[in-house]
Amino acid sequence: MIPKRKPNAPRPRGAVGNVAASIARRKAAREPRVVLTDRGGHPRTLDASDPVAERVLDAAERLVSAVQRGSGT
């Protein structure tokens, strides 16, 4: 038996669609991500659910917090 798929909502078009797409891109750009660069300079983004990415993000958050506490902000 083939499972039924939910119908997709129609995408907004024109100016409304452009604004919606812009908001979605900005939201995605603000999400934290881990990008590794190999010796050849080629970037590779780790999946957010990767345990290594979770540890790196946790360490980065602690580092930023420590710097902010030390700078008085």
C-alpha cells in the first residue's frame, strides 16, 4: 500500500512570494552551522544532527559566552 501524501499548500507568487522567500533565506542564514575546511581549502558543512557538530556548536557557544563575560557586555 502506498502512503498518501499531504497536499502541499500553494506557494505565494509575485511580491508576496518574493518576501516570503527572502524571509526564509534570512532565517536559514541565521541558523548555526559547522563548516569544516580541508587542507585544500574545500569547505564541508556538517549536518546539524551530527554529534560532532553538536559538540563543536556547544564549545563555540561557551567560548562566545566567556568572551562576552570578560568584555563587560
